Amino acid sequence: MSAKISYYTKEGLDKLTNELATLKSKGRSDIAKQIAEARDKGDLSENAEYDAAKDAQGHLEAKIAQLENTLSGARLLDETNVDISSVSILSKATIKNKKNGASVTYMLVSEEEADLKAGKISTQSPIGKGLLGKKKGDTVVIKTPAGEMEFEILNIGA
């Protein structure tokens, strides 16, 4: 299985690396303890705790393999060279909803790093796709699941 190339900020890449390290050390150690405790309880053929611990071990190893695959295709984006002449990945776009006048600032990031609560939207999302390449002052009409929305780009920053 070849890794899909994904682009990350330093913060996003560090988060993935730390999660993998935690799963490999603490996660594996905790599962080993659970298996040992269940094994000490006797007959393994009728031991639900042992079966659950082995199942959890399988899930943990699958998650570790998935993270290793993701990291093998991860590329670090250089946040110091963000072009703010138009909306691009890692730029922060302040947009105003033309219908209700509400303004919001979004940072465009890779799909894997998207976090709406943190103001990070994916370049693959409807709004992200609609904003890419646009300039300050542009008005864009974006098709969203809620219908067409019209936005004005108020500002672009790094």
C-alpha cells in the first residue's frame, strides 16, 4: 500500500508524530498489561477479558500501521513562504457572508489537518475550493450543502 502524499503544517506533523510515539510506547505497554492480567485469570478459551484485550491489540496495531503509512507520505509545508496575493494553502482568508453580513477568518489547510473549531478548513471543502486562487476584494459564489452562498474576501494573511 503506497502512501498518499499529504501536506502538513509543522504543528500538524508534530501532532501525528507524537501520537504515533505514544501509541507505540504507552499504548502497546497498556495492552500488554491487559493481556497479561487476563491470561492470569485462567482458561483462555472462555476468557472474555483476554479476547477483548487481544481485539484491542489488533485495533492498536492497525492504528499504528495507518499512522506510519500517513507519515511516510507526509510533506512539511513552509509557512514562511505563504503567498498572500491570493488565497492558497496556509493562507488566512477573512470572508464576509453577503447575505447576513457575518465575517469569519479561515486558514486553509490539508484535509487531514482541518479543524473547524480552530478555524482551519480543508482546501478540499466546498468553501476551501471556492476560495483558492481568489484575491482580496473578490466576490465568490460557492455551492455548499446548504445551497449557494456568496462571500466577499475582505483580507488575506499568513
